[in-house]
Amino acid sequence: MDSKYHTLTISIYDRDLSYKFVGELLHQYAEKIVLRTGYPIPDTNASIIFVILIMTTDEIGALSGKLGQIKSVKVKATTLNL
């Protein structure tokens, strides 16, 4: 299976509850990450993380599935057809 570019938008609604778990999971895929940027929203205890990765569709499915199982986290994955 070929590796492609993918984007992940990770919305965290309770940073105190889940930010550590999200960070640990993304660290496991660090070699696949091209860009990672985040925007904390302190007054609402929320955060948005945007990630660009190069991986197979199976890998992005596994990663987004694991992220989606974390409480207070919503994930949107997109594959770029380049």
C-alpha cells in the first residue's frame, strides 16, 4: 500500500482530561508527522491540533480510530489526492 499525505484535525474539548493521551499517541507516530501545530483555547479548556502526515490509509485509519476513542476528543481525517 502506498503512503499518501493526510491531514488530521483534532478537537479537544477538555484539555485537562485528554491532552496527555493525545500527545502520547501522536508521539508514537512522530516519524510520520510532517507538521503539527496546535491552538489552545484557555478560557474554554479546549484545544485544536492540526497535523499533516505521510502514511498509508490503514495507518491513518488506525491513528484516527485510536484518537477518537479518547474522551472529549473529536477527529477529522482527510486524504490528499496528489
